[in-house]
Amino acid sequence: MIIAPFTEPMSFNAFFNNKHFAEIFDYASIGILITDDKGVILLVNKYLQHQFGYPEDELVGHKIEKLIPPKVRDRHIKHRERHTKDPHSRPMGLGMELSGVKKDGSEIPVEVSLGHYANGDDKYSIAFVTDISQRKETEIAIQQLNKHLEQQVKEGTQSLAITVKQLSAQIKETERKDTELERANNFLSNIWNHAGAIIIVTDINGIIRLFNPTAESALGYNATEVIDIHTPAIFHVQEEVDARAEELSAELNMHIEPDFEVFAIKARLRMDNEFEWHYVRKDGTQFYVSLNITALKDKSGEITGFLGIAIDISDKKKAEAELRAALEKEKELNELKSRFVSMASHEFRTPLSAVLSSAYLLSKYVKAEEQPHRDKHIQRIVSSVSSLTEILNDFLSVGKIEEGKVNARFTEFDIEKQIDNMIQEVNHMLKKGQTISYRHIGPSIVSLDASMVKHVLINLLSNAIKFSPEHSTVELCTEQNEKKLILSIKDQGIGIPQEDQEHLFKRFFRSTNVSDIQGTGLGLHIVRKYVELMGGNIECFSEIGTGTEFVITF
């Protein structure tokens, strides 16, 4: 139980100056107590004294925490102090299990309605306390029936099912003979009609003989549609039954047919027989259940049928799936953070160091004849700043793509001419003896986003140059026919390890053999996104030491 605040103790008559209010307070059949704003008990009625086993003088003048279980007293004090600052009437402990502690140390579950009032500067809280022990016992009994019905099945399923079957034919005679049997019949009928589980009873061959109301509502079949006609296999996905038959055959070292025997074999062998399945409703929709199957036997021990009890676990499965997805997302975010920190610490440090050192050296060259040295370091600074700009542009591009702010703008243009211009733009990047060979086949007018195509090809060309040795050739080819446009860029570089190729287009991923070559790991990720935005597909073919080829198809 948690009670929030209400100055010095006051008498009952001073608090209630009306005799009728006093009688209502003292003889109400609900516990009532009043505290000041320090949590000191001022008044308690007789019912509350009886609830907690204290006489009035052992409560009045004491802190309300006397009635709070020790394990939550500290937390209650904080709740009370917070309520004192912002008092308002409300039910207490929404979403919580509240309890109070009696004089003998035992705890009782309670419900508390909390009110407040002020008299001048004095503030008071009034609590109405209800002992809900009986209700809790009832709730627990219901929960145990619904959530742990399978345990009851293990302990008394055989007698339950047989009794239900017998009582259905002998109920009138039972009512006449024995009132105890009448109560048992009512109890079992309530279980059958109101249990929160699907209950199905079959004969030895699996034909359904009993089908409870919960099964009807959950599966969409009337009992008359299935009793004496179908086996429970009608509610199952055949692929799951086939897979389970293979598992059981391997587990039990015997051949199990993918039919009703899949459900019955473990019950026949007196083995634990609980498994998760998809149930199929009459309308074709599916839901998850946990199904427990038990063999029913006669007095001689011979199996006469089977009892299946299924509990809907769809919400549980949904929660598990959401949790797994959240964990995977968290894992992915952590990996991205780690890659970003690693990449940024390296890629920003190199150009910034070049800028710093060149700026320092520029200050040393003051003579007119030292202009070539100044020009050299100015060029280094310009190159480093350009490198930083490209990195930041990559970050911005990734952000815009992920937010869905980038769309392809299709126009018609001559791709052969555009690529000739692009080759001129990257010529300054070529190493000693490197060349770019380009050829085009078919019509040259295409309908794509020219800006995206330029970004894609310059990125792939610059990579081919960067990862290829001196005196090598980068081959670029475009081919268009009536059905598609193909662009390919092939180099003679270091190649990409096979195990890295499946991760090549992920954000911040860099191949394990390029750790000493500058790059952010974002270029290829952006390339693939741009290609996809234009409706294309990109593939990579590579061998270590031989080279790499990227093929884009629109």
C-alpha cells in the first residue's frame, strides 16, 4: 500500500464537527485514515484498525510508513513527498501491486483511493483502503487456470476428459444422486465452457469427439463441422507437420508418418508432448499456439483417445519478434557508431595534419624566390580541404538518402559525351603510366538522372585508379540495346577478398586489405543507393591480385 501526504494530531470531533459524518467515518465498512503533510496519521476508523490489527493509539501520531511493507518504505516516502508538492485526488498505484503490512507482520494486497484537502495553510490527505485479498486469490486462481492449464492437464487430464464425456450423458442422474457430484459437474462444465484454452478430445484414431466453445470461437468452426469428421490435422500447416515428422523420426529413431501420428506418438510413449505450432482458422488466417497432447486411458491402462490443450501465444511471439528486431537494430547501430568513430578518427586526421603542417611551413617561406615552395604547400592545403569536403558531402548524401529526401530526376542525355567529359575530370588522379580505356556500343541517348550517373561513375573510376598500380589500364564500357543499358568498370588492382564482397555496399565498410588507403567506406554505399533510385542493379566481380569489375544494369 502507498499513501501520500496530509500538522499536528487533531481530535476526531475537531476534524468532523457533524455527528453524522463522525458515524459514517467510524462505522464505514472500508478502511479510512487521514494524514498531515508530513505523513503523520491523524485519524483512523474502526474498520481500518480491524484490517491491520492495530488499536487506535498505536497508529495515531505515527508515520503512515508503519503500514507500508519494509521493502518499499523508502520508495513510498519519495512518492509521498512528491504528492505533497502536487496533491491531487486519484486511485493509487495504477499498474502496480499495492500491499500493506499488518501488526503481526503479514502483508495484505490492497486498493487505495487517495484524496486531499486544505484548511488554511494545513494540508491533509485522506485514504480509503480496501483489502482485496479475496479478489487476488480469485484472480490468481483464474490466472493459474488459464496460464497453467497444461500443468493441470499433466496431473488430472485423463480423469477430466473421461469425466466430461461421462457427465455429458449422465448429468441428470448425477444431479439426483449426489450434490457433491453436482458441484463437480458444474465445476467441470465451467472449465469446459469458459477455460481460456482450446480443448479438443479425439478417439484412438485421431477423429475429433469433443470440441470446446473456446475452440469454436478461436478456430471459426462449429463443433458439428468437425466432430466425428476430421482429425486436428485440419488446423495445422502441412509443411510444419512434414518438418515435425522428420524431426521426430530422427529423434525417436523410427519412421513417423506426417499425419495424426506426429501429434500422438510422444503421448503414446508417455513422453513430454508440448510443442509450438501455427493453427489455421477456417478463414485461412493463422496464429501461434502452445499445444500439449496427453493420452487418455481406460481402467485397464489401454489408450482410448487423446486430449489436446492449446493456448494462444500470438502476443508472446509478437513481443519476442519485436524484441529480437530491437536488439538487431541496436546491434546494427552500435556497429555503425564503432565504424564511424574509427573511420572519422583516421580520415579527418590525415588531411587536417596536412593542413596544419603546410600552414606552419608556409610561414617559413618569406623570400620571393621561395614562391614554388609556397605554391606546393598551398596546393596541399587545397587538396586536403577538398578531401574533407568530399567526406562531409558523403555524410550529407547518406543522411538525405536514409531520410528519403533524394529522388531521381530522369532526363535524356548523351551518355557517351558525358563519360568523355568525366574522364577528363579524373585524369589528374591517374598514377604514373595509368590510362583509362573507354568504348560505347549502341545508341548513346539514355533517360536517367545525369547527376546521379556522374556521381556513380566518378566514384567507381576514382576507386579503380586508387586501388590499381602504376602502368595499368582502367577499362570503362557502356552498351545499350532495346532492352537495357549496361555500364562496366574494370581495373587491374588489388582485388577484394571473397569474404568481404557480401558487405561491400554497407555503410562505413572497408575491405580488410585496404586499411592503408584513404577512404570513408561510404562511397559504394551511396553508389548502390543511387543506382537503385534509378531502377538499376549493381554487381561486383573480383579476385585478389587480379582486379575488380563493377557491372551496372538499367
